[in-house]
Amino acid sequence: MELNVLLFGVTKDIIGGSTTSVTLEDSSVLGLKSKLFDDYPKLKGLNSLLIAVNNEYADDDLIIKSSDEVAIIPPVSGG
């Protein structure tokens, strides 16, 4: 499955843009994370990385459909 993923914060810098296209064999959120970590090892260095599917935070076992809006939410620091 081909999936377009929206990127925010430091993930844009690591991946190199505000969106990326990912080809998934395992269409779960965990499968997406694994693919992203394989393709962009620097993402593993983030202390947290959340996935939002259709504007809601998603658990690792959620199955993603190609029509879903998927976003990578990096750690947020305030001040």
C-alpha cells in the first residue's frame, strides 16, 4: 500500500520535507513506524514519536487504510 504521510517539527528536518510517501506491507501503525525507522534511522533518536490517523492519536495495532490522513507528531517542548 502506498501512503502519504504528513510531517511536523523535527521530523520534517530528518526526512527532508513536509510530506513523504511510504510503501507499506504491514499496514498497521507499528508497521509504519518500523518502515520509517528503517528508512530514517535518525527518527529512532527521538524520545517520543506519535502517529495520528484522521486527526486522532493512533495505537500501534490500528490498521491504516490508503485513504486515511496520517501524520507524524514529534516530541513537543514548551517554554
